[in-house]
Amino acid sequence: MIERVDPFIGTEATELPPPSGIAASWWWPKPQIGNTHPGATHPLGMVSACAYSGAYPTGYGRYDLATEGVPPTLHDRQLASGFTHFQQSGTGAIRKYYNYLRVTPMVVPLDELGARWEITEEEASPGRYAATLASGVRDEITVGPKSAVHRVTFPAARSARVVIDFSLGGLDIPYGATVPLRAQLESVGPGIAQGEIVVEGTPLAVHIECDAEDWRQMLWYDRRLMPGGSRLDFSHIRPTTLRPFGLMWAGPAEAGRTVELRMGFSLRGVEQARENLRRDLGADGGFAERRDRTAKAWRRELRKVSIETASEERETVFATALYHSLIKPCLARDESPFWPTSGPFAFDLSTMWDIYRTQLPLLTTLMPERAVELANALLTICEEEGNFPIGYRMARGSDRFSRQGSALAHTFLADLCQLGLPGIDWDWALVHMHADLRRTYGEDFLLHGEAHPISHTLDLAFGYWCTAKVAERMGDRALLEELRPLAARWANAYDRETGLLKDSTFYEGSRYNYSFRLQHDMAGRIALSGGEDAFVAQLDRFFGIGADAVRQPGVAPGLDEMAAGYALGRFEGLNNEPDMEAPWAYHYAGRPDRTAEIVHAALHQQFGTGRGGLPGNDDSGGLSSWLVWATLGLFPVAGQNVLLVNAPAVKRADLRVGEERFAIRTRGFREPERDGPAQYVQTVELDGATVEGGWIPGDALHRGGELLVTLGPEPSGWASSAAHRPPSSPGASSPQTAAASPAAPPTTTTAPTAGAAS
């Protein structure tokens, strides 16, 4: 699987063949680019490293800031001023852009630091990135969980340099730069240096070792050398007074001379940074050993899923999606800079809104022990800072993106609880889950029966349902009875005349995009639309069944164009998150054939190979995880311990889940075609037993076994009977009496929140 990964997928603007059929009617409002980077990464590691151009949003590439339509370009070709560390993965307007400690190998004077060179001969694979600058210098980079190693190869030069800029951070866009607040840097001895910068309120320490001991080792400030100087201290730095500063090694180079630079990182000081480097590299390790170990780590994770398909393109798209799904979040045990205790710590949850439906369930399936580690990190953050985060970056006072959603950590925790995974104190968890529901939008929910943006009403009601599942496991009957009627308040979010959400503001979408999420009481939800036939008719309109093709936004689309697009009330075609689970809503109305048609069109028309192979921001693997699940013919109903079953897009697949193996086999499979018809499920068997409904328990994967799916060219009666719907769990109150006289919604608009991209 690792040989099929192409880290360049998603690094440039979407470039896919024109869509046809159903897919041609879907409208893409958000940036048409994956926003990925091809840099070196480690599975769920703390560090990444990549060529730096200053472009949005990862620091890599050619593009300017974009929140809608086709992104404008900053550069007409691939450029780099060096190689930086710590990048986001596939996100949008995160406002925390990292790209710290730029390493620039040079054969020109230090005055030219910051110039951009064209880069060629780019190579990338899981755990390794390499590029050659137009100056003729080549940098190969690999990373460990908490380290990076550069192997620089020089052309012949009288004065060659490896320069590290401690002052650089962020992007080369307005308001995108990050300026250190404080910094200190010192030469410790020949080939050894260390330092710390405080960026976004976080102390980032680095221990550096360079094997060019025959070269001069010097500090520099404002592009001027400091011969004999061994230390720089800045107690307070202002953006208006910042001058670049850093460290360099310099000397003559014969053609082919290599210099190896080893960097250990920590959020807890230079001593821990040094220990992290020792732990990552071993006593005598260097670039080659670290590269091989990281490749081995990626191979171990990626081979947890194998597929059989005759299409090399499909295999590349799938392998790359699986790779992108396992880059974030960053798990950095014992690294919290904000509290003194050891234990799990995590950052780059960018954001829970992006990943809770697809990526976190995939992480829970393939890496259950790391999912438990993440859960304990979230619980510690809640205990220390007073809230479960929606978004959490490597920054003090992390931007929580509260407008996006509420109580999303509850969904993740409920999944872990229902699976019975060990390692979590559920009494501790239950206290924080219950208390967190009363914060932020939770007050309005309790006082008025609903909260605006109205999607938060759905979030909070489901958060109460998820908390009730944990209370049930812990045997807390009193709390369970308190939570159940609050979980039933989801119905207060809907207009009973239309069967859709009430008018409100919506984050990156409209009421249509949020109206078809998979709730715990789907039977009650369908009843609000007037029954199954009416619900299916609404879904058909939403997915554009029989509708005309639409025109996608271009570069810098105008307000009128965007408003007209949102007015379509149309599926966003995986260009954005709010409706990525909606295709499976058909299952709850007995129409899995429609699910098959929508998912088939999305899988084969919205993804491809090449740099433009993603339809929108990958969002920390949220989008890529959707593709992984859909290819397998499964979809996790997050928080509910349910897997919906659909037609797999491959002949067979094997998953390693903990110590168990789960096999997906097909009968009657044909290789799908991009513009060809969908395949439909005829029958399903789980370990030889017939599955009448369109779902299996979520913990079936963790038990191991075999799922046999028989496929055919026409819809069948499978999972269409009313007696075999996926589970639906009504609360203590009916939809008509979920809350007494909720307050009238404020006068708002159905237009989406502007100026942000996930």
C-alpha cells in the first residue's frame, strides 16, 4: 500500500474531468483545492517538514488565501525560500500557520536569505520529502515523532551555508505572519546548538546537531554575522521591531558534499528536545536510519487496510486517502506546555467539526490505542482549560471555532465507550461530558429548548444522547433520566411545516446541508418530513436527482453568485463537511439503492490522481477518511456504534483491527467505471448470518469476522422493509413535545457564515 501513496494529491487546485449525471448538479461553495502538502510526516506525529514558499495555508505551494471558489495564485511555479517545520494538513482558514525554524541551504551570500528559488526534482513518500533548489542545492528530509533530519547535498561552492532562521513563522499573506514573542539561542559546542522561541503563546524548543564540524558555526542577527558570539536573548519582540536572527554553519563544499542536520523538538524546553532527538534517532542514528524507521512505521499503519482492485488509479487514490487520514491530529505525550503533569497531549485538532464523522471513527478502528490516548488528552484539556475543544492548535488559548459546532468530543467519547475500549476512566469522563454541555451555547439550549446557530441544537441534543450512553454504561440511572428528555430536543431545531431546519445562520452551508444529518432518532426525523416518501423526495431534490447541471464558482466569485448557489439548496459534493453523511440518510427510509447511486458518483467523479485530485479541503483527513469508508462499502454513524452497509467499490478488502481481522468480500462484483452505473447490494451476510437491514454493529469490526456482500446491476429489495431499518433511538419525549414552548428563533438569514473555511 505504501508504494501507491502519492503525497502530492490535493496540493493544487481541483482538476478533475467534468462531472456527469447526478454529480453535475452538485454545487461546490468552498475552496476547490485539497490544501494538502507533500512534506515528510510521521503517523500522528508532532513534526512535519516541507519546502516553504509562504503560500496558503500550509506554507507550501502556489496559492493565495481563498475561502470560496478557485484559489488565486501567488506564484506561477513551485518556489521555496527554504524548508520549514510544522504544517497543517488540508485545512482552510485556521489562523495558526506554524512553519517554524526555516532551514535554508545556500551557496550565495547571507544577504539573499528569504529569496525564493524555483524547486525541481521533487520527491515525496510517506516519511520523506526531497527537492532541489535552482541554486543546485538538494535537501532531503525525514521526520520522527518529535524530530526532523535534513540531508543537504551541495554543488561545488567556495562558500556554502546551512542557515536556520528562528524568526520566521506563518505565511506570506496579509496577517499570516507569526512573530516570536520571546526567543533565546545559543551555541553549545562544535556542531551543537539549542534554543527556544515563544510563538502563539507556546514555547517551542529545539536541540540541533550538525555534522559539518569542519565548517564555521555562527549566530547571526539582521543578516549580519556575529563572530565569536555564542548566545542571543530576546526578552520581548514586537512585530514592528523584529529583525531576522538565527544560526548557521558555513564553509567550502566540493560537489556532492553532504551535511546532515538533526533537530529534536519539544514544548517543554531544550533538555527534553535533546532527549526527544536521542529517543527518535538512537545513539548513532542519522538520516538513513530515521527515514527507514519512519517508512516502516507508515508501512505498518497503511497495511492495516488492503484492497483488491484492477484499477491502479483507484489503488493510488485509496492509499493516499488512507495516508492523509493518519497524519493528524498530533499526539505528543508528555509535551503539554500549559500544565506540569505528564500524560497524553494533543494538538492540531483542526477541527473536531471536520473529523468527528469520518476520521475519528477510522482512527478508532485502525489505531484503537491511539484513539484512547487522544480521548484522554481531550479529557485533560477539558479539566485544565474548562472546555472540550472544537479546534485545538499548538497555541495558548487555542481558537476553538465555537461557531462550527458544540459537544463534538461527546460523539467520539460515546463511540469509545460503546466499544468498551480499555484505558479511560469513565466516571471522570462522565463528569466532564455532563458539565461541558452547559457551556457556551448550552445555556440557551437549556433555557429555551434550542440554540442558534440552529445546528448547535442538533449538536447539543446529540451530545446529551451520547452522554446518556456513558451514564447507562456506568449505571447512573438518575443522570440517565435527566439526559433523555434533553436529547429529545433535537426536534426543536426543525420547522414542522417544511421538515427542514428553522431559519438561522449556518457555518459554511445552508439549512439544507445540515437538515439531513444522521441523528439518533431518525424515525422521528423522517416523521417530521411527513413520512418516508416525503423524506426521500426531499433527499432527491437535495441531491439534484433529475436536475440540470450547475456551474461551479470560479476565482473570487461575487456575493450574488454565491447567494444564488446556496439558494439551490444542493449537496456540496464533498467540497465541504456539513452534508458528507447525508447520502446514507436514504438507508433510514428504505432506499439504500439511492445511497449506492450517490456514493458511486461521489467516489468516481470527485476524486482522482494528480495534484488536483481532491474536490475540496482535505481537512485533517476528514475528506480522505470519507473516501476510505465509502470504498469499503461502510459508513460509521458517529457516536452510535452503527456501520451502514453499501456496495463496496473494490472486489475485496481486509482490515486489521487491533489483534483481529475483518474481511469484506463481494460476490458478483464488477470494476466500477467513472461514468458507469452504480452496483446495488442484493444480499449481505455477516459471519454466515443473513443481514436483513442496511447496517451492522460498529463493534463487529473490533470482533473480527467476514462480511459478504452480493452485488447486482439493479436495485433489490434488500434493506427496504420497514422492519429492517437501522437503529433509531427516540428520547423520553415525542418530537411534538420535546420541549415546552421553546423561545422563538431570532430573526436571521439562511445565508452561510462568510469569511471562513474549515
